[in-house]
Amino acid sequence: MATSHIEYSKEKTNTVKTRDFSRAIDANVVSAFAPFHWLSLAVKDFFNAPLIALSYGLLFSIVPISICFLVLSTQNHLFILPATVAFAVIGPAFATGLYDVAWELEKGHTPTFTHSLKSMFRNPVGEWGFALVLVIIMMAWMRIAALIHVLYPSQVDPSLEQLISFLAMGVTAGAIISVVVFTLSAFTPQIMVERRVDIMTALTTSVKAVNKNAMTMFIWSLIILTMVGVSVLTLGIGFIITMPILAFASWHAYIAVIKTKRQRDYE
């Protein structure tokens, strides 16, 4: 594919000077079907580093499994909507280690769990600053969810008609926040793992790259939503497999979309 000819830049050319604060790195326009190629490459990465991938998958699965357990044990389905979106908010921040694994495989190195953990501190100001942004968004969402809860009918067994206002507000708010998070996080953490750039440059690049590839990213978001949905149906156990694959695929999405100055081969 054309994405295999995208160039890779030297680290020094990626360093953002003060006058370049909040500049946007150029992005390629890729095929609408590119996400399926990213997934195929991600599966290869998974089988090339299965133990590390499964270890991260287990860590990822703790949150959704806990959510499912909480809902089932309390019989309170009101936990589902805010918890799902909250998980979507914090998820990208904890995928950094898997991006490092994919990057090591791309370079022909043997990835290690220790090396992947160190990647979380490679660009600490940017990476943890981004995590803080996601936490703030999560807190805002939980506040919004609490306000929406006021619309929930007071009847023991409310009808669908009585639930419409609550469901409409909840779905709309959740969708808006999810779109914002997806746009901000589509490429931001990958950029900060590989490049020494400030958080505003990474965020600006991610937003512009998503807008430039709107249809492709829409399809990619549907794939993510489908895989997350299937994992939820398995009571969270499916995340052990799906989250590493999605993280690896996100790295290949970054390689394909965000421009660099040297050719990089990853197929």
C-alpha cells in the first residue's frame, strides 16, 4: 500500500522549538479502507509479542470486568453509560506501553515489558499532561452523567416512553464526548511516544489529521466501537485480546497518517 512508503524523520527534526509551539505536523490522506490494513498488521504484532500483549490485555481488562461485575451485582444499569465513556476516556492514556511494543517490532527489535513501561516516561510532560486532559474530560463527563440522571423516571419499572428523555440526553452527551476524545487521542499519544513535542502540537496534529481523513477515521471509530462492544458482551474478558490489537492498529494508523521525513517499512 501507499502507506508503506511514508517517510520517517530524525528525532532532532521532530523537536519543537518555542516559536513552533502548537504547530501541526503534516498528515497524509489515506484510503477509507486503510483501517482494515492496520488491523491485519496489528494481528501480526500480537503474534510477534504475545506474552507482552496478553499482559497488557489483562491490565486493560480489569476496568471493564469490574464495571460488568458492578452492574451485575448491583442490578443497576445506570452504571453502564458513564462507566463505558469513562473507560473510553482513560484508555488511550494507558496504551503507551503497547505503542512502544509496536514501535520496537517495526524497528526489528525484540520488545520487552520493561522497555515498554519506560516509554511512559519518555516524554513525561506531554504524556502525563495528556493523561490529565483525559482525566479532566472524564470528570466533566461524570458530572454531566449525574445531571442527566435527574431525568431518570421515578417509577420502579419505567416504560420506554418514560425513558426516552433520559436515553436521548445520555446517548447524545456520551456521543459528543466520545467524538471529542477520539479526535484528540487518535494520534496524540503515539506522537508523544516517538517525538519530543509539546502537548499542544500533538493535540493540534491529531485534530487536523482526523479532520483531513474524516471518512477513514469514521470507519476506524466504527471498528473500535464494534470491537469494544463485542468485548463488553463477553463481560470484559474480550478486552484481553481486543485492546492490544486496537493499540497496535492505532500505532500503524499513526505511521500511515502522520508524515515523517524518512521512509519507514512496517509491512
